[in-house]
Amino acid sequence: MTEEVLASASACEDARLRLVFESLVRHLHAFVNEVGLTPAEWLAGVRFLTATGHTCDEFRQEFMMLSDTLGVTSLVDEIAHRASTGASESSVLGPFYTENPPEIARGESIAAPGEGVPLDVRGHVRDTAGAGIPGAVLDVWGTDGGGLYDSQHPDHPVDCRGRIRTASDGGFAFRTVVPSSYSIPTDGPVGAMLQRLGRHTFRPAHLHFRVGAAGFAPLTTAIYLAGDPYLSSDAVFGVRASLIEEFRRDAASGTATLERDFTLAKAAPA
């Protein structure tokens, strides 16, 4: 059977597509043989994937969450960046990114008034030689004071999400709220899978960044709150040691501060 399926793609002229297809078929068939997959188990798997697709919409990507919780997203990211370029380390995008967030001016807030613990964020975007990159674009998003992303609220308000551009010296600054550790959604098939496996569903507190600039390779990363209890058991395997930072809290003002620079590598020649 395996050889018949592989032979069915013999006319494929796309070498990369054929390689991926053939490897996928070999591994899938080996998995079925190794565990002795029963018809009932196969049907349960089909129903699980169908339910995963039905749970996806413009605000929720359940397939991305499935990839994340299986460690696939993190592995793909590690493979893509295993050759050191001198850039900041990357992390998973996650299922809550949205295109074209509202742009704010330097120092303004992306959080609604009255949200959580105020957080001042500042830093620089630099090249691998340490020079600031002017006009770099940072898309930033995180949880609100209640530990939810804006897209998880019924009316989907834009909150704790925004776009900032760097100044002439590569500097940036904005305000938001201290992110919270949170459970990924458990009302769908991925949450049910984790519960059946006896795994917890929590992510450590973090703030997402997508950083880009003309002539540089884009960076998708996140900064994780030092001391969070889920740093060593992130449900989506996204934590990297280099991405853990202190969010310093000022007792008098009640405001926290995060200082973090990002380094971009030159884009590879086309």
C-alpha cells in the first residue's frame, strides 16, 4: 500500500512538493503500522480534525493551536533559525495575531484605560553591528488585565494590540499592561485533547512582537515574564531562555517597566 501511494505521485514535477508528500506518506503509514491503528481510532481522528476545522474562524485558529501544543510550530521555528545570524531569538507566533493593528505614536498606550497593571515598554531595534534601525515597524500584542486577548471577547474590541515605528536612532516606546499567564481555550478539540492527556493548558505571561524593516529579515518573537510558574512547562513550548526578562515594578507608582532591544539580521539575497 505504501509503495502504491508513493508511486501515485511519480508524475509530480515539483521536486520539493514530491519530497514532502513522499516523506509524509512514509511516516503516516509507519505510524499506522506501529500502533496498529483500528478503524474506530482512525474515524475518531478524522472527527477530531473535522472538529478542529469547524472551530476556526477569523478570530480563532484552532489548527494553529493544535500545531503549537504538539510542538510542531516551535520545531519548525527552530529549524528555520538554527543557523545563527546574530538576530534576536524567535518564538512562536501563536493563534491571536491579527494583521494591520492600529498604529500609535511613540509613548502612547495600546491598552484601554483602567486595564491591569500599567507597563512602560522601551528599547531599540538594531542591526547586528549594533546600529539603530530607523523606521522599523513593531506589531505588539498581549493579554489584557483579565488574562484574555481582545479577539477572545464577544465584541472583539481592539485592545492591548498596536503598531509602533522606531525613531531615527531605532528607539521605540509604548505603554500597555503587564501580561498574565493564561489558559489556552479549552472549549474546543485541542483543549479536550490536552485534558485527556493529563497536560495543563497554561502559557506563561508574555508580550508578543513582530519586528520588520526594509532590507532585514523579519523577526517574530515574545518576551516572557521572569518568575512565571509556567516558564518550564509552557503548553505550546515557546519559551527560550534568552527571551525571559524582568518586568521591574515600581512600588510607589504601581507601574512596571520592560526594557528590551531587538536585533535584526540582513535579509538573505533574493
